[in-house]
Amino acid sequence: MAKSRPRDDPRLRDGATRIESVLVPEDFESIAEMEAEARAGREGEPHGDDSLMERFDRWDLRRFTASDAVKAVVLTTLLLLIFAGGAVRKAADELDPGIGRDVVKAVGGPAGWISDELPFAETRRDLTSWLSPDEQLSGTGFEAGGVSPGRAAAVTPPPPSMPQALNRLLVTGDSLSTPLDIETARKFADQGAAVEVTRDPHLATGISNSGLVDWGQLSSTQAANDDPDAVVLFIGANEGYPLPSPNGAQVSCCGPQWEAVFRSRIGQMMDNYLRGGTQRVYWLTIPTQRDPARKPISDAVNQAIEGAAAQRGASVRVVDLRPTFTPGDSYRDAIPIDGKQTIVRESDGIHLNEEGSSVAADLVLQAVDRDFDY
Amino acid sequence: MLFPTVEFAIFFPVVLAISWALMSRQPLWKPFIVVASYVFYAAVDPRFCLLLGAITVDSQLAAVGIHRTEDERLRKWICASGVVFDLGILAVFKYYGFFVTDVSDVLDTVGLGMPLPLATIALPVGVSFFSFQAVTYIVDVKRRQTEPANLLDAAIYLSFFPHLVAGPIVRASEFLPQLRAPRNPSRVAVSAGLTLVALGLIKKVMIADYLARELVDPVFAVPQAYSAPDAILAAYGYAAQIFCDFSGYTDMAIGLALLLGFVFPQNFNSPYRATGFRDFWRRWHMTLSRFLRDYLYIPLGGNRKGKVRTYINLMATMTLGGLWHGAAWNFVAWGAFQGTGLSAEHAIRGRLGRIFPGWLRWFVTFNLIVVGWILFRSTDLSLFGDYMAALVRSGPATLYSVPVVGAIALVIGLQLLPERPMEGIELRISRLQPLLMGAALALVVLVVGATVPSQGVPPFIYFRF
């Protein structure tokens, strides 16, 4: 077979980087061979691979020194620390415990201090806050003293005894609430129900950790902005953080004191929805998780859910997922669905996968069916 | 570790400075860059490092074994066993669940069900990419296109953090020569690298994530709840989103590598200006398409065994290429859709240009590609059916806004502009002084960072593959 020299072939003008033939041309076998030849021919040369740079060099790319590269990147980093050092400190608080968090914390502490001492971070916030996609939260947050364990359930209007029309349903929570939110919305849509399902998952958030979002405020805001007839809550993947007791001391998870403070926070959220006009709150319990170390947390969270719901009567329904997903309180990846063992958990042993979320959505719909017409 | 995170913003300057400080002392630099890359990967899950290490050792053993023998039969066997090991790891971690559930269901219907145990297996991020790179290493040595490297160089090639988790798929024969001598510290494409990092950030966070949040995710979650105007816009929106998401990642990967003194191949070249499927695959995820061509299509026989075999090979290549993207039927169907397009185009090759004007070929191609993206984005085939139904359902437009439509028009429109001036602008910017570019990058990060929701930056789409 006659072959042209690689350098002469216009199809190889960009060297090995440009893929001139893809899947179908008749002659690409020969092009592959020519590319190999082109590479082989340059092997002895220093930095012979620089043909890869040709696409940059076509426009007379300017080269600099390695020292310039380091200086430029260090300058970028310094400017970021000065203008947004607080964000580094905040990021450390949101990371899971471990070496990565320790490193970010070690940088974030001083960076946050520098940022606080200089006026630039404030200026940056003023100039860029309009770009933030986060909604402005209203209402009383947990940290603002809105919660005390001894607080009784707020007086809320009793739920109507007759089924009411369901027009708007809010499905929210942390990462546990997705894809439950999608599956719930699809099930209503498949039934042709004219129910507007608002999906509002807040990943990586927790009721016991208000670093990313304060659920006390968020629940008020959701009730006001979304005006749901009913709310479905599935949250609890990121709990177990110390909580402040009424006397200001931090209480570690997961004893009775912690559970009491946690229950009052949940209660505040329930009240926020109910006072905002929501007729029913459906709160899902957390099925047992694979890691035994998480069991005390999920047990305390589930107890708190049941306790807070019991104080609010029929306005709050507990949708208990445990008998379905983890009967006998023992973790399992799969459960029988339509007579066939089906995996219902994600590989992390915490979240429900699509199939599992579909089962959970069925349980939610069963509960909603008792209270609403749609 | 994601590129657009605080952790990476701390990690990279340190690694960059030490890397260049050690560059002239290769016996120190090489272990350092391997350790840095493994630290980068361990941030996801330290256990996955064992997998990366196993693939590295296997590939190195196979490459050296192949090189040491002249017996073609033995070379072939060593090559096959090395490739089977690498792809076996990919199969177990990525496809086990799919085979146990979906494929087993299909086999059950014909009485061939396999009683395999159900298990949830975590997908190690990037396994699809580094296992393919390992295959190129073994096969390139077998084909005598490259010589085996030493174990350290092979470890750098497979673990080098800029390309570790989502490519581009760099061939051994492209990367290993870059390790033969220290990178030249007086010829670093600093401004080009910084420009690409900034561009990638803007594409990912300001366009891709914005479109996903405001338009694409809501419609694809419940297409039954939307009608034609929204479904059409969301389909184009996803085309823009996936391009910005993946090419944004690639831009950052190439830019970071340039700062470290390394060059990666081009991965995108204005794919939405394609006037045919073949042209599209010449422009979209170019390093995957050439992998499929060189390591699958050609070994299957390519177009050397007649027309029918060519079509079969095209369908097989693209269907497997679809499956590479994910263990689900929608990806298989998407691959088959691409294979059908390529085969049809092959059948009428040459006549297309005579019959249809260029603009019409572009219009048809672009819209077929968008239909393909609907299949790609739908989590299952029934959802795809729901989406197609939504495309013809009359109803109001509820998701149109100037920023959303503007972002889609910008992403697709820019690819239709003549290439030369666009590249010229980009590269003229990249000739600016590095310190100026460093300050500009900080400004970009601050602006981009302000658009990130409190929940952080969602993972890149291709991290799942």
C-alpha cells in the first residue's frame, strides 16, 4: 500500500491531537498507521510530544516560565483568601470529619480571620450577592433561640375531618428526599392528578447542623413561598451533631437530652408548616442504615419524629419506612417487590435508590390518600 | 476531589509549586506526582486507590511481558489477559448490578436466568477512564506503537490527577513520551492554562449547573407534568448543559495539565456545528471516539469485511460505546441510535452533500443529536417515552426566561460562528501576562462562586461514567 508521508498529509496537520477520521471512513486504518509513524519518527527528539501543542501554537501562543505559573496561581489563591477567606472557613465546617477537613480548617481559620479584618469580603458580598441562587430565608432560626426542649406544641388549627382537595404538595428534606421527590411527582402525574408537586431537596443539610441551611428558617420560608396543602419530609442523613441545651452547653448525640433538643427542633419545623397554612405534614422515619455506628443517630432521630408528631395529633402523620425496608431493625440491600428480590438501597447503605424511593412514594401516597382528594 | 472546590483550591497551588521545584530531579518528582495523584483520588474514597493500583500493576506486568517475548501467540495471550483483567474490574464495579437485575430479567424470560447474588457495589469514580487508558497502554505495547515504561511512569500515566476522573482519555503513546525528560520550565503555557481553567469554571458552574437547576432537571424529573414548549426548551437546554459540563471539565483538566507542563489531546471541537453523525463524533468526546475506533471498531474488522460487517461493526462499537457511559438500557439504546445514524450516513455517503444543502444537513443532524440526548438523559426507557409524549403535548410555556434562553442560544450559537476568529480571541487572551491572568482568574472564581447555591457544586455528569 502506498503511503504518503505523515507531515505531508493535510489530514494530519494538527499532529496526533486532531482526530481526522472517526468511525466510518474507509482509510482510517491507514491514518492510524500514519499517526503511529509520525509519533515513532519523533521519539528521539527532546520533548518530541510537543506536537500536541500545535493546536495552541497555531496562534503564536506565548510561553512563560514555571515560576510565572506558580506566581500566577499563588496570586489567585491569595486574592481568593483575602476576598473570600470566610468561605474557606465555612467550607471546613461543612466537610465530613477527616484529614481533608483538618487541612481546610487549618487554612480556613487564618484565612477567615484575615478576611474578617479586611473590608474586601464585605465589598465582594455587596457586589455579588445578587448572583446567589439561594432564596432569602425568613422566620426564626434554631440558633436564634427559637427552640427549647420543654416547649409544648404550638396551638395549630386542627386538621379538617373530611378529605380536602390537594392542590400543592411540597416534598423536601436532605439528600434522602431525592429521588423520593421525583418518584412522588411521577406517581401523581401518572395518575393524571392535578397536584402541583414542589420538589425542594437541600443536599448535605441537617436539622442538627445549621451551617448550610437553618431548617427552622427554611421551613417558615417554604410554608410562606410554596403555600403547600401538605408537606412530605424525609431528612436525617446528616444528623448527630452536638446541639445546644437550654443552658447553653453543647449536648452530644444521641442521649435523651440530645433527642429532646432535636425533637423540639423538629416540632418547630412542624409548627412552621402548620401555622403557614399546611393541613398535614407527612414525616418519614429513617430505615436502619448499614453502618452500625449510625444506628444510635437514626434511633434518636426516629424517636424524636414520633415524639414530636404525637404532640401534634392528626396534623402530623408519621410514615414509618422501617417495617418495609428494614423489618426487625436489620439492614438489607434488597426487599421483595412483586415477588422478586430487588435492590432498594444505594451502595452507601444510607439512601434509597430509585426502586426504593418508588416504594417509599407508594407509602406516602397511601397516607395522603387517607386525608386528601385529588 | 472536584476541581471547583475549596479542597482543590488548596491542593493545586501546593502541588504545582512542589512539582516545578522537583521537576529537574526526576527521581523525586515522579514519586511525588504519583503520591499527589493518589491523595487527590483518595479524597473520594481511599479504598478506590487499591483498585487504581491493581490496574496499574496488571497493565505494567502485561506490557513488560508482551515486550519481552517475540512469540506472537504469547504476546496475544498476555495482551488479552491484561485487557480482560482491566475490563473485568470495570465490569464488576460498573456492570454487576445491571447484569444481576436488568439483564437477568431479560434472560429469565427465555429461561436462562442466572441466580447471582444481589449486592450494591459502589462505582469508583473515574474507573471507566483509567481502565480504558490501561487498555491503550497494553494494546499499544502489543502493537509496538510504544515501549513499556517503568512501573513509576506507568503509575503516573494512569493516575495523573488532571485526567484521572473524567479524561480526556490520553493514549500511552501520547503521555509516556512526556515523561522521558523533565518538562521544560521555560516553556510553560501559563496564560493558556489559566484561560482554560477560567473558561471551564464558567461553563460548568455558570451555564451547565444553571441550566440544570432552572430548566433541565425539573422537566426530565417529571416530563408528564410539562407540555411541548417546556419539553422542547429543556431538550435544547440539556444539549447545552452536557456540552458545558463535560467540555468545561475537559477545559479545566487540559488547563491544569498545561500549568504542570503537560499537554493533553483535544476532546471537543464545536460539536454542534456538525453536519452529520460522523462529523459529530469527529468533534464530540474525540478521545473516546478514537478509542472506540482504534481499540474496538478496527479489531472487529472495521470496514474491511464488506458492507454488512461494516454496519454490524458500527452498531456493535457504538452500542458498547453507549454502554460504557452507564449500566442502563437508555445508554445502550443511545449507543444503538448513534450506530444507526452512522450506518445510515455510511449507506448514503456522498449523496448527502449533493442532495441537501449544508444548513439543512446541520439542522437535521443537530436535532437528531438532541433527540439522542433525551434518550441519554432519561433514566429509563419509560421516562423517554413520557418525554417524547411531552414533546407533542399542547400547553403553556412555563420555564422560558431571558437568561435561560440566552444561555442556550449562547452555547449553541458560539459553536456555529467561524472557528478562526473565536480561537483567535481565546488565544489572544491567553497571551496576556501570567500575573494579570492570575488576578483575572481570581475575579472569575469570585463571580462564579457567587452563583453557587449553598449546597455546593453538583458533580460533573461524566463523573458517573
